[in-house]
Amino acid sequence: MIDNTTENIATLLATAQRRLAEVSDTPRLDAEVLFAHVLGKSRSHLRAWPERVAAPVQAERFMELLARRLGGEPVAYITGRREFWSLDLVVTPATLIPRPETELLVELALDRLPPNHPWRVADLGTGSGAIALAIAHERPDISVLATDASAAALVVAEANARRLEIGNVTFHRGDWCAALGQKRFDLIVANPPYLAAGDPHLAQGDLRFEPRPALAAAPDGLGALRAIIAQAMDHLQAGGWLVLEHGYDQGDSVPALLRAQGFTDVADHSDAASIPRAACGRRPD
């Protein structure tokens, strides 16, 4: 039991970290993010002033958030925030939680958008807007269309764009390439659902709390990827690129789908952990 009236920051964090070790792979990070959120400070503040005694109301609030995390709720949903590509994004249970490995999609997209040209980019299934906003932030000279089938997700994404003052992104509701109408783009990027409907990971960890349609594509996890690949050619300019995130075990199947649809320069790319993560293909000139 913690005496909230006398424990300092270091002691509260140490206790929280021990408890979180039972449910999280990142107990120290989780504890620091939650406490920093309560204090309205950075994590570096916690490390700079570990001897400071937290106010009782702050310690009590920290315990409330800790209990939610111990119940499995993702830290991002508890705080309502997640950093992606150095952007501070609002996230809600209506959106997938942006993950560091998805930053590979941003890197691949930017590599295929040479400077000094008004490229047009579409981000399908934008969720919180993470990918679209990261690309648009890096390239204010281009235009980005972010789409999602979820009206609730688009509310979050549009709010993030306004708060971050990123003005070269527009938003449209719709399912995959159907949301693009008759428009053509120089690059289409997507992080679609790619888990099989019966994947056991869906019942584990943070995934239990995230929107199922953003995670799973029946029956084998390739449903959304097949649909995007089949439709994208009609929405790309000649020489335009399609960049897709996929599952760790789909590094052969997704490139094969791209080649079968007529894409050229097909390649698969691994993330920082050397896990197959993203496939690219180009519409022939």
C-alpha cells in the first residue's frame, strides 16, 4: 500500500514499475508517461526531481491511472496522446494507436517524393492522421488527402491537423480507394488491417482495446490489402507509387499480390527490428 501523502516521485515510480512489470513489456516507460501526464510535465522532469513529494491529489490521480493500465488499457488511451514522427497526436478508442514501426511508411513515402514538385498523396485509413500529417508536415509543398471509413476517426484526425497547424491535408470519408473518387495521385500509402480474424494477438495486450476493423481483415488478414492493391492502379498517376504496411508473415504474399496486379519495381522492406513491414510497388509509366 502506498502512503500518497509522503511518497516522493522516485518511490511512487518504483512501486508503479514493479506492479506494471506483470502486465507490460515497458513498465518504466508506462509509469513515467502516466506520472508525467498527471503532473503536466515531461519525463525528464521526473528524472531531474525524483526527491520531490507529489501533492496528494497528484498521487491519487496517478494511482487511478495506474489501476487502468494494470487492467490492460493502453497508455495512449489513458493519456489521450501518442507521439509519432515527433508529432504529438491526440488518440481515442476510435483510432488505432500509432506505432513506431509505422514510421517506416513515412520514410518510404518521402523517399519517393523528390523535392520541388507539387506531388499529390493519399493516405487510406488514416485513423488519427498519423501518416498523412507526418508526410504533410515534412513536405508543406505537397497536398495530402486523408481518408477513413470511420467518421469518428476523421474527427480525431481533423482535430490533430488543426491543433498542429498542418494546412496541406484534406479529409474525406470512404472505404479504401472508393474514397478517392476520380482523382489520381502520385503516391498512395496505407496501413490497413492485416491480422486474420482469428489471430490470437487480438485477445492480448493493447489490441484488446483498439478498434477491431482497424486491426483484422477476414478471413486471412489479406482482405483489405487485396482490395487496395486491386483498386489502386486506377487512382495512381503513371509512375506513381503504392506503399503498404503488412504483417510480419506477409513479406512474400503482399509483394506477390502487387506483381500479379501489374506493379513494377516491387520491393519489401523491414523495420528497425528486421521484421518484414512494408511493401512498395510502382504503376508502370
